[in-house]
Amino acid sequence: AGLRFGPEVVSSISYQVYNLFGKNFGLVDAANPASIVSGRVLSHLFDLYSNGENQLVKLVDTFESLRDAGEPLVTTLEGLDVVTNDFWGIEGGWKVDVTFVHMFGVPQKFVDDLPDDIAPPPPGKNKTEFGFFTNEEFASVPNNQEYGTFVPYEFQGTFLPAFNPELPSRPARMTQILTSWVINRAWDGLVGADGEVKFGGFGKLLEEKLDVLQEGGTSGSWALHLEGVCAFICLFLPMGFWVWF
């Protein structure tokens, strides 16, 4: 039957980080370690102990501090050691800075910014529970569940059923507003509940790369930065993604 976890576990930062990003650091599926989707076959990209520190533990600690401060979950892990991944043709032996954006639930400061008549809670409930709106219509924001219908699609003279996905319009719009809020909120940096800077800011991050580009740097590490920016490599699962610069 498999293990089933309650919302207090599923909504925890540690559960989310290890399930979303663990494979990128070589954690394997214990039940089937040789599977192509196991961490060391398909998704292993970074050394877990880069810089002599467990990077997943560091990521959990940083995200928990940001969550406790009511901020969006955005941070950069600097100097990660890239490992060889034969599946993707990646040669290891170099370092990269990776910015993680974890879109799971709604930050408290975003909730506080909303007018009272937007996503009102049911009687006797707080506006959020386990990090999500208690309002039934917006309870899935930002991890909206798609729905849709199968429509006929012609392929080489044959009509095949094709899924036409849709998203609920109002929750999808709320997610769009939240995403814009996250970018704006994190533009100049984010400070955690412990008073320490957890993210330097999208503005600083992008300005540094633009300065390098304007100086004509197109070799060495900048070539890798440019590749990362152009490709915008992201893992939408659908709750989080990372991009390297």
C-alpha cells in the first residue's frame, strides 16, 4: 500500500526539499536504486558535500528561516561541485552557483498583503493552514491541479485522443500574482527569521551577470553562466525549480 503522510509532514520544508531536490545531490530511491530516475542515474548533478557541508541540510535550514520570516523561499547555494552525469553528457569537475526557488504554499507576508475579502477563510478557520489557503477555491495555490478533456488529434491520417489541459482561472491568476510578488519581494534580497541575509536578490544576481556580458566575457565560467541563463534549466515538479548562473 505504501507510506501515507499527513499534511503536517508533506508541508514540512525537509520533506519538500529532500523529495524535490534530493536526486540532484545523488540521493537514491532505496526501493530501486538502479532505476533510471534514481538519483545516481538520471538526476545526480551536484556533490552533496560541496564546500565540506551537507548542501541539502543547508537548504532546509535556509528555507525554514525564510518561511518563519514570512518570506518566499529563494536562495543561492554557491560553489556547488558539478559531478559527471553520463546520461546528460555532463562532465564534472567544475563549480556552479545554483539559485533555488521553491513554490510551495503561500508566504505569510503575501497573505498579509492581501485585502481581507480576497480568499476569505471559512468560519472558525485561519486564512492559511499548513502553508496553504483554507479558502476552498484557492486551496491549491500555487500548486494548481490541472484538468481538461481529451480531444481528437490527427496524426498521419489517424485521429488519436489528445489531452487538452486547463487550469482553474482564478487560482491560476492568484498564482500569477504570487509569482510576480515573489520576484519583486526577492529583488533586493531576503532576510531570514534569524536576521541573516539568505538571498542577495535577483537584482544583484542579474546585474552581476550583465556586467560580465558587457565587459565581453564569453569564455570560461561565463560561457557556463550564459548557457544556464539561456537554457533556464528548471525542475518544475511543479513546486520548485533551480537555475544555475
